[in-house]
Amino acid sequence: MKNRVLLLLLLFVTPFALAQAQEKVNDELNALIRKHGLELSQAGEIAGWMTDVYGPRLTGSPMLDKATDWAQKTLKEWGMKNVHLESWGPFGRGWELSHFEMHATAPSYFPIIAYPKAWSPSVKGSGEVVYLQAGNEEELAAYKGKLAGKFVLFDTIRVVTEGFEPNARRHDAESLLEMANAPEPTPRPRRNYNNLGNTNFNQILWQFLADEQPLAVLDRSYKGDLGTVFVSGARTAEGRAQQEGQKVVPQVTLSVEHYNQIFRNLQRGLPVTLSIELQSAYTNPDGMEHNIIAEIPGTDLKDEVVMFGAHFDSWHTATGATDNAAGSTVMMEAARILLETIKESGIKPRRTLRLALWTGEEQGLLGSRGYSKEHFADFPPNSFTPQSLKPAQKSVSAYYNLDNGTGKIRGVYLQGNAEVAPIFRAWLQPFKDLDAATLSMSNTGGTDHLTFDAVGIPGFQFIQEPMAYFARTHHSNMDNFDHLVVEDLAQAATIVASFVLHTALRDEMLPRKPFETEEAKKEAEKR
Amino acid sequence: MKNRVLLLLLLFVTPFALAQAQEKVNDELNALIRKHGLELSQAGEIAGWMTDVYGPRLTGSPMLDKATDWAQKTLKEWGMKNVHLESWGPFGRGWELSHFEMHATAPSYFPIIAYPKAWSPSVKGSGEVVYLQAGNEEELAAYKGKLAGKFVLFDTIRVVTEGFEPNARRHDAESLLEMANAPEPTPRPRRNYNNLGNTNFNQILWQFLADEQPLAVLDRSYKGDLGTVFVSGARTAEGRAQQEGQKVVPQVTLSVEHYNQIFRNLQRGLPVTLSIELQSAYTNPDGMEHNIIAEIPGTDLKDEVVMFGAHFDSWHTATGATDNAAGSTVMMEAARILLETIKESGIKPRRTLRLALWTGEEQGLLGSRGYSKEHFADFPPNSFTPQSLKPAQKSVSAYYNLDNGTGKIRGVYLQGNAEVAPIFRAWLQPFKDLDAATLSMSNTGGTDHLTFDAVGIPGFQFIQEPMAYFARTHHSNMDNFDHLVVEDLAQAATIVASFVLHTALRDEMLPRKPFETEEAKKEAEKR
């Protein structure tokens, strides 16, 4: 009788239990990870230094070098192994801002909330304002000889509407369900913040501006208001502002209210004068930049690697807090949690854990792509579609990335990799109480996991709470420590640490999506 | 049979019709008012000049004088009569800002979003930061001799939380019902923005600071974030910063993020240095200020007056858009609508219509109180409770005020005057489609209708949509034209014009609340 009950139990329970048990979850390790990640979190401390003291971290800037030194030192102190820099490049020149002020002086005085675009050269002076209204070469010709010593208004007014919607939000069931139900990701182009719209006319326009030598070209924050200004890099006629020898017109982005006021007074026919003083310097003559790499060595499978990382660089008008001290903090903190967990449990990771803090992300994932080119694949010139793979491409089980602001993890973008779904589902199960449960077949664009995805290595970005990332902090002058939510960073570090360790302890590497290089495709076509 | 139906109809309809008809509403005039106020609105044009060109309008400043000239000229051009200035004062000295910049120079460079408090003197220099942590004289003594040439941090960190609530809102049924059901108003003290908390220790503290001569005393915006900074006047040990001969310590309010960053780095034990350059001048040696008065003459009851107005002055870090170009625009526009309506209809107001644009409101309703003292009552020294009344107090039927930002009118605060309720109810009836319908027995504090209420003249502030007034624009650096909602101003001007004209055409003056002067009270006690 007993046996028959057992048999019945087995009959009913086993398929379910098997399905659940397929992917191992180590509760003991998760308990330690939670202890070090949630109860003994260092996320606020790490993020504080990375922003208040070592921000901003513009690629190429002396401040990024200081931040890099601090990160290496900190990782070594914690006990990370093989802490080192890996060069990529040449990136071009660095840029350092040492003084900026701008004022309206007529028809009335006011200090202007404004920021130079990165790589703008020094300029000092005062002058009138001219609105450059030219959609073609003929219209442009009318301004010939008229812009020297002037401030050029480059934008029309942007109408500001009152903020009836909150700046920040968290996901709700509706928005999470939408992601859970999302179809396969569709490739989408990455927006290049550094050199917008280099159409033919734009090239002519920026060459004209470089020749005419206005004091500065002014635009207004393309979104945001009330003192929040979104700013990135200077535009040029051709190439990138950071290229050695590139002639850059001083470019300044104004708060929308101040820009609109100046524009309206010009429209009223009033004389509008401004003054500017911008002191900047180009730095870093060798043009090479560096990613920070640090490891926790594996054991029986130590030649296989689990990578986790985030970009460490930022734009320049704040301290790069949500973009991306948040992600870098979470990844450093995950490393620290892993070190503590390994120490306390005695359980060693089978695969090697490798932390990467990338640079040059803001100019086009340059650091991670440099790393990929060094380790994973050969690329044709000016392409990020690999021609052929290097052996190390096979040895990376997964890359986990964080770069969508300060919001905690609500799940994972599967990046079109359906086979990892049951694995991640099992690994997320213990973190349901921390609100991380959703898997989406979709992806997010624009950050370093794409570099791995592009060479056939499973690369994942986590689903994060949106918070005020796109509304207020991403690439803005207000991307400061105060807009980090430290408890959210602690939650994210805890989950990342668990994912990394479970990936490292697994019998198999993570399943990969079908992937073919350009060479393999050509071979296949021949057959 | 016909007669019996008529009789029945009369029996049932008349009491209701009478109640409704008690207060006359002139539909023909309202149609013209709507045409000129809504279809042919000039509110955006007026507000644009008042802010972009003639803002800020700090009381005593040369810019306020220019704005005053413009307003007078504009009112005369429209055809207003008896346009003139009426002096009040002495107010003290004016203040004009001609340059301001502030920078963090260590541990890293960044331009600081900050504003000098009004009446701060010129200062230029760079130096270290010291946190002044003193709650009593003994603790203060520890800083003796240590503050000269330093920047004094005056506040602790303010924790910033993410903006899950919108900046701006409009009323909904719930908030309007709350006002409709509100009890009699309770008197509440007006917050004095100019000289906060002059307790004994504060006097000692500010005298100490004046003696020690730091470069500047720094605090952080007491609310707001993301680039919005709330700033008003400088503090002093005794008296007001605008008083001739008053020694003022340079005082600067920083954006909360920048202040917090400086504060945290100081807590980390890092050297923090800043630089400042503030150029300001004291102006207006005679110390007298002016209200702007303009009239549309009445006819058979021309010695009686209907007043409508708003304060014209502002704080200094933006262009005083919602506080209170909004109200001043609405009142000027109401005057223009009235002129057009009178011209087109041929109907003349019986009572005289008098527009008043007050100054010195931000320093304590000083302009309207000066006007009241001149025309309506005698006051004991340093008191706003009238001792005895002047004859003109009897001749003002009502005063209508607007000073709660850019939001349209949703009703009227009755200021405890129950007898005006049915009158205002009737006058609002035609504007139900414009969402103005609520009467509240409550009041709002803090603006010039209180001056009239204090001398027994019916003074009313309209109920307005809250918008982002208290969250973002009121006394902030972002109180700019872009945060005006021009359609809302047009709606308000339309309703104000109708109220003013109906008040002027009424057979009787508006009913008054019971009111006794101090003298009358004493007389009553004697009896």
C-alpha cells in the first residue's frame, strides 16, 4: 500500500518536480548573496564616490583616468584578481572643461543655465544673437560674413507644456505584461548622439559655421524643462569632434526657457546680447582608452568565463549617476557580494567570473567593441558584423549588462534567446519578493550587451524600473547622485550576483542563439 | 383654462425664477466680453512683454521702473483714463544684479546652478567650504575667526526623492468639492519670505556672520530639484535687507543637487573649494515705490469704485511669470476687454472701474497697504488693523485680485462673506462652460485682497487651477514665460472683466461683512 502511494506520488509529482528541478537553484548561496547585497549593501558608498568625487567620466578626460584608478584600487582592495586595464582605440583626444559661464546682457541681465557640448573649444566674448534660418545652400549664403563674433541660434522655439505627468514611474502590471508578451526583437539602429544627421546639407552647414567663426552655436535642450538640460557631444561637418585636429565650433545647449526667451526677444525685434566664457582643453595625446577588467578565478571550468559589466564612462554636464554610475555600481557591488559569498560559503565558482567596466559607450559602444575585436572576432573595416570568430568567443557563457538607470531589476530581456527562458525563470524564482519576475523576448537597444549579441555570445540587459531616466536624468545636467535610488541599486546587485554565480556553477554553458559570421554565411551560400 | 395653466406655471416657476433673477446677468455684455477675451485675446502678448522684456520686476529695481513705464504707456494707448503712479514708502533701497557666476573648483570642476538672494552685495573670490553647525552661542563661538574668506554651508543635506507625482495638476471634483464645503476661513499668519525666523539666536547668528565676513553664506533650495531653485531675499540680523545702510552678508541659494554634492564631499573629508563672482548695486536712493493706477470712468455712480488688480512686482531669479505677471496680465487684459466691450456695446459702467498694479507685495503686501493707508484707513504704527476709516473706504464696492499662478479661474473664495454668494453664483452661471463654478467660504492667504479685507472692503481672490505653481514656479528660477498657460490667462481675464462690469452696473454696492475698527471696538466696549 505504501509503495502504491509512493508510486502514485511519483507519477504525479515527478514531471512537475523534474521541470522545476531542471535548473538548479542554490538556496544557500542565494541567502548569503541576499545578506551581503541587501543587509550589508555598499551600493550607496560606491555610487557616492563614483559620482560626487569621480564624476563626470567623459571618455578621454583626465577625470575618467582618476575614476579608473579609484575603481582598480577599490577592486584590488576587495580581493578581485587580475585587475587590469585593456586598451582600445585610438579614440581621439580627451576634453576637459575648466570654466563655463554664460549670461544674457540685453534686453535684461540674467545668468543662463547652459552647457557646452563636449569637445567645444575655449571661447570668450560677448555679442549679438542671430537666428540662422537656412534649409538649403542658397538660404545659407545669405549669412555669409554675418556670423563672426555673433551667437548663432540654431533652433526654433520649443513649446513647453505643463508637467501633468510624473517625471518618474515604476512598472505596473500593464507595462510588465506588455514586455512579457512582446515578440522577437527587431533590430533597430542605434542613435548616434555625437554627430547627428550628417546629411549632405548638414555637412555644408557645419563647414559653413566652422568657416564663419561665430562665437558659439546655441541650441536648446531637445527635451526637459525647469532647469534640466540634455547635452552630449559637439557636431562637426565630417567625422567626430574627438578626432585629433578636428576643428570644432563652440556649441552650447541652453535650458529651453532661457533659449525661448532669447528667441522671442529676437522675434520682437529687440537687440539681444549675450556673453560667454568657456575654458576647455584637449587632453590625452595618444588617443588610447581603457576598459577595466577584474576577475574571480574559476576552478574546474576556469577557462570558461561568465562576464558581467556596465559602461563606466558618462557625458559631462553632471556626474553620470544614472548613466551609468548606476550600472557600474551594481556590477562592482555584485563583484563584492560574490567575493563575500564565496568567502563565507567556501563554494568556489566553477567558471571564471569577469567584471568589465567599459568606456567609450556614449560614443558608440566603443570600449566593449574594442574588447570584442581583441578577444572574440575579426570585423571588416567600419563594421560591427563579425567576419570570423576567435577561439575565446566559444568560452564566454554569458554577458550580463546594466545601463537603464537607477531602477531596480524587474526581469530580463532575453534578446531573442528562447532557450534561456526556463533557466532564467528558475533563477528569478527566489527573487519574486524583490519584484523581479518578468522575461521578455524583446530587447533594449543602445548598450554594451549588443556587442556580445553581435558576435553570438549570449548578452543580456536586465529589465529595469524606468524611474526618471528618460524624462530627466539620461544625458542631462541633473544626472547626479541625488537621483540614484540606492535601495534599487542594492536589489539589482543582489540579483546580478546570483545570476552570475548560477551561470558559473552550471554544468553547461548557457544555450546560444543560432549565429553565423559573414564568412560562414558566404560558405553556406556557396554550398 | 389657459389662465389656469398660466397661474399654475406662475405659482411654480416664479419663486425659482425670482431667486434666479434676483441678480442680473447681462448676456449681451458677456457675449462681447467673451469675444474680446477669448477670441481676440491679447493675454499672451501682454504677458510676453511683461516677462521676457520687463522681467524680473523686483521692488526697487530699475527693471521694475522700466516695466512700470511700459505698463502705463500700454494702458494709455488702450484708452484707459487717469493712468498714474501713486507713491508708497519709503520702501528702502533697490537692488540690481549685473553679474553672477559660481563654480565648484575642487575636488572637481562644475558650474553651479545658484542664485544670490536679493539685496546680496557684490563679492568676488574663491575659497574653501565650511559647514556651520551651530545651534547655540557656545557652538557658534567655535567658528570665531574661522569664516573669513570661506563659503559657509548653512543647511544639511536635503534628501531628494524621485518625482512619482506630477509637478502640475488641475483641480478635480474632489478638490473643488473640498473648497465648496470649506468652513469659514481662519486667520493665518503670512509667511515673511524676507527675513525668516528672527528668533533671538538667529539674530545672534546673522550678526556673527556679518562680523566674520565669509565670502558668502550658502543654502540649498528648500524645495524642488532637477534645476529648479527657490530663492527670495537675503536675511539679516535685524530689520530688512532693503533698508538703507543695512549690512548684508552675501547669500546664495544652490540647486539641491549641487549643494548636496558639496556637502557630501565635505563629509568625506575632501577639500572642497568654490569660486564666486557677484556684481550687484543698490539703487533708488529716495526709497519711494509706486503702484500703477488706471481707470475707466463711471457715469451716474462714478464716485463709487470697483477695483481690480494684482501685484506687478516679482522676485529676481526668473521673470516673475506665474508670480505675478500672470495676475497682472489678466488684470490688464480685463481692462482692455472692458474698454473694447464698452466701446462696442455703448453701455457705460455706472461705477468707476479702477485697475491697480501693486508693487512691494513680495515684501509684505507693501504697495497695496500703502494705498490703503493713503485712501481707506489710519493705522497705528507697525499694524495693519485700522484705527479709523477714511471716507473713501465706503466708496469701494469690491476689489478683485489674482495671484495664484497661471491656472484659470475655477471659482471665487468668498473670504467669509456669505451674502455675496448668491450674487457671485449668478455671475458665474454663464461661465460654467469655462469650468468656473465653485464658491468657497474659505480664503487664500498671502496676497493683496487681504489689504482690502483688513479695512472692511470686500476683497476677493479667485480660485485658480494649481498647475505647477507651488511645486515649481512660485519664487523659483523657472518662473518664466514658458510656464504660463496663455489660454488659462485668457479665460481668467474674461471672467474678471465680467465680474468687474457686473459689479459696476449693479444697483447696490456689494454687501459687506460686519466690520469694526479698533476705535469702534473701543467705543462699543465703553458703552
